[in-house]
Amino acid sequence: MKSAAEQLVAAPARALPEIVFDAAPPESSDQRPQTELPQGQLTTRSRRKEEPAESWLAQLSLSDVLVPASLLLLSFVAVCAAFPAAVAPYLPTDMHTDAILSSPARAHLFGTDQFGRDVFSLVVYGARQSVLIGVFAVLISCSIGVSLGLVAGYAGGWLDTALMRLIDIWLAIPNILLAIALSTVLGPSLVNTIFAISITTLPRYARILRGQALSVRSRPFIEASRAAGASHFAILRKHVLPHCSVQIMVLATLGVGTSILIGSGLSFLGLGVNDERPDWGYLLTQGRGYLTVAWWAVTFPGLAITSLVVSINLLGDALRRRFDPRTAPR
Amino acid sequence: MLRRLVERFLVSLGVIFGAVTLIFLVLNWLPGDAATLIAGEDASPETVHHLRVKLGTDRPLSDQYRTYLTGVLHGDLGTSYVTREPVVRRLAAQLPSTLMLTFSACSVAIALGVVLGVVSVSYRGRWLDHAIQAISLFVHSMPSFWLGMLMILVFSVRLGWLPVIGNGGLLPLVLPVATLGIWLSVPLQRLVRDGMLEGLHEPYVTTLRAKGLGERRIFYVHVLRNAVTSTITLLGVLVGESLSNAVIIETLFARQGIGRTTVEAIGQKDVPVVQGAILIASVAYVLVNLLVDLSYTLIDPRTRLQTLKGTR
């Protein structure tokens, strides 16, 4: 038995019930009214003044700019994560005692913190943590979650019921709280943070992919390959999984952003790693004490997190629009 | 109908029971020993053992679980490792503050989400709509505590309008509520917007037009009502998110509350308090979802029909 709320929101991708995954950029659903609406049907204020052809063009160019821009930003972050020394002007441990809490200037682009460390360099060196957390948390949670979901949806019966009850319980513990509990017990380290985030985000993949598998299961081609003697494992791997690949790709991309946000939250609560290369969340925790005197100490690390997640979300949504048959450009 | 009610209620009870077990296992079974952590690194094995006996963590896990479960059924969530105070009393003292924050934040989120969604749809494709969508994307990609910091920077540090911290009166509540409310309003705004855009193509709109109803009336009365009703489905998610983010927001604004107590307890490795706080949040989340489900069955006849079909 499915819950009523689920029935209404689960099926179409347009209104994902999870806050974390639902990140439609501005232009995502704009195309819909313009391509699907019979022209001149609506006479509300907005419709009347609109020039559909022109604004569709404007749409196109907007997304044409945004996707390369986010790719550019993502590659820059990747470079920072891989070779921070090549980008950062100083080491994260350099303390410029003559310039403590100095505001952004040419010598220190993002200013300095309470120890006289260059905030720009700190942000550059902090990128690696976020990237590692984002990528590895998604790799783990997505692979396990997808497997669980596909098996549950494909197998059906008691296995499906049992797995989905487990997922229900898992999901009953609000988001960050489970990660907090896990990090508390395991202690702060990068591996533990990644583990905690993976465990927390895993059930969402399972639930969504289970729905997908369920809808594929009854298709004739599955029955055909079954009749041709294919094993269940082979069917799952060769037919069901590829069928869901677009969905997985989109979910995984958006999941990277979610994981980075949860990671920064854990770090803010003091559950992350805080060695000499503090990550972005921890930089914010530190800067919080100097809010009144140094706006730059929190503004730039926060901007780093946000712009990274914005780019990821834009990219994820571009993927969705590109491959979703309902919204793909015709 | 009654059958479905009972069924749903039992399932929710099961989920709560499962959640209690899961939280217990995570906090007690996973490697990491509270006694060792509390005693400190240079404590002698005897001290650690003594502490373990005192905390009751030397007993077998099944034994601890049985005690804990019996306690939970009697409304006893254990005793704090640090203050030796009953967890229930400690958390109950913090509950009003957290409820105040989350309840106000959810109200702000709903109001803001619906208004922005409607504005966005009525200006769709124009700059106001684009601006709302762009800001939504940005806010949605922010950590909630960074949004809070920016609010502090602007409204407390720059403009000096509002106090940053404090617990008395309504004024210190403004910034935390606004932060959480704005942050939570994004998914609602999108749901309303998408719901209305889709609603405009529903057959009933054609019928209303054929009846000769004005576009304005169709838009603001019929389509809007359906879209707003659908936001109820997000209520459960909203409560869950606001409870988990209360931990962060309370820490940021140094507010009293369950969230901040949890963070303090984490620092002290006070497992029973953390366990109790997460349990309360989970129970609240499950109950709200149950209510949402049931109310939706009442509001939307379609789901009633589907359930009838589904459960023969």
C-alpha cells in the first residue's frame, strides 16, 4: 500500500517531494508553458504582453550561457582540489601576523582571518574536502541505493516489502540528524564523514529507483528476455539498469550538491575534519566569531559552497532536460 | 475508510519502533565507546571500566536494548551521561523554544512559498519570474547557516535593526525564523509554481472556460486552490527539514532548544541525550506524515478511489 501523498507526488519528475533533490533552475519549467500552451488561450496579464518566440530564444541563450559557466566553475574547483598549490598565493598555514583580519585588498583578495591567514588560499585549499565528500558520498550511496532499489522493484513480493519497510524506517530519521548521530559515534574524520553522508542519503536513491524498476518490470521486452532464458541478474544488469541510467545520472549529479551541503553542515557543527586544511564549513564556523568585524571571513567560504552547489544543480537539471523525453528540445 | 485508518496507524507505529531500534543500533552498536571518550585519552583501563559500569554500557547490547525499549514505552528516555538528569526532563525544558522556532519558520515558509509561487506563475517567462527562480536556485544551494550569517551581517551588523542572539521576547526570534522560513520556502514555491502551470492545462479549466468563467477567476480561485492543496503533501518533508535544520540554526543564533542541546550533548558524548532528541524528531516527522496522508485522503477524493482499487 502506497501512501496517498506519495501517489500524488512520486510519479512525475516535475514535483519531487524531496527538498534535497528538487533543484529546478529558473529556465527548467519555463519551456513547458511556452511549448505546450496553445497560443492565445490565456488572457491573464502576463500572457498578453508576452512575445513567445522571443522569450523562447531568450530562454535558450540563458541556458546556453549557464551550463558552460557552471562547467567552467566546476573545472576550476576541480583544479583547486587537485593542485591547490598552483592556484593559491599562500599556504593555508601561512600566518601574516602584520595583517590580521585585514579586509580584501590586492595582497589578500578575500582578506585575512583572525590568525592572519589568507582567506582566498584557505578557500582554495578547502576545495579538496568538499569535492572528495561530494564525489565519494555519492559513489557509495548511489551504487548501494540503486542496487537495493532495482532489486526491490524488480523482485517484488516479500523482498520488496521488506526492503521498502526498511527504507521507510531509514527515512523516518530526519536527514541531517542521522548523519549527526553517525558522525558522533564514529568521530571526526573524512572517511567517517563520507560514510555518514552516504548512509543518510542512500534510501532516497533506493526509493526512486525502486519505482523505476517497478515500471520497467512489466514491459514486454523483460518478459521476452526472460523467455529467452536470461537470468534475473543479467536482466537487471543489461535491461533494467540501462533503462534507469538517465534518472541515476541526474540523481547522482544533484546528490553531489546535497552531500556537499550536508558535509558543510556537519563541519559547521564541529563534526568534520579540522586540521591545518580546514574545509569550507569549518571556515564558516571560525568566521562566525568575527562576524561583526570581518564580513569577508564568512562571505567568501559560503560563496564557494553556494556557487559550487549552484553549478552542480544547474548541470543536473540541464541533464534532466536534455534526456527527459517530456522536456527534451524537439 | 476505518480499515485504512487503522492500517496506516499501525504502519506508522511500526516505523517508529523501527526508527527507535535503528537509532539505538547506530548510537550503541557501532564502534566508538562513550566511556573511553568521556574518560579521556590518558585514563587508566580501570577508570574506563568503572565508568562503563556506571553508565551501564558494560552490559550486553541486547540487555541494554531491552532496558531502553521498556523505558521508551514508559516514557523514559534514559539518563544523561553527563548531568545524570532524566533525558525526558532535559529535552522537555527545551521543547517549547524549538517548537516556537520550527512552527513559525514553517508558517513563514508556507506563506512565502505560496505567494512567490503565484507571483512567479502570473509573471511567467518575464523578468520577475526569472528573478524569483534564480534566487530560489541560489537560496536552495546555500547551507542554511550561511544564509543565517548573511542575514546577521545585513540586518544586525550593517543596519543594526535586529539583535543576533537572545531568547526573550519576539525580536530575537525574527532572524532565525526568517532564515529558516526563507530557506524552506523554495521547494514550496516550486511545487506551487509547477502545480499551477500544470493545472492550467487540466480539462477542468477548459470546462470552466466553456462555462464562461473569467480567466482571472479560473486562475486565482480554481487553479490556485488545487495547487495550494497539493502543498500539504510537502508538509511532512517541511517538518523534517525544519527539525534537522533547527540543530544548525539554534547553534548559529545561540538559541535555547533541542537542537542546541543535541550539539552540546554531541560534544560531551552524551549518547542518551542525542538518542532522545533524534527520537523526538523522528516521531514528530512520522506523525506529521501520517496526518498529511490521512488529511489528503479526506481532501482529495481521487486518492480515496485509488486506495480502494489498490487494496481491493
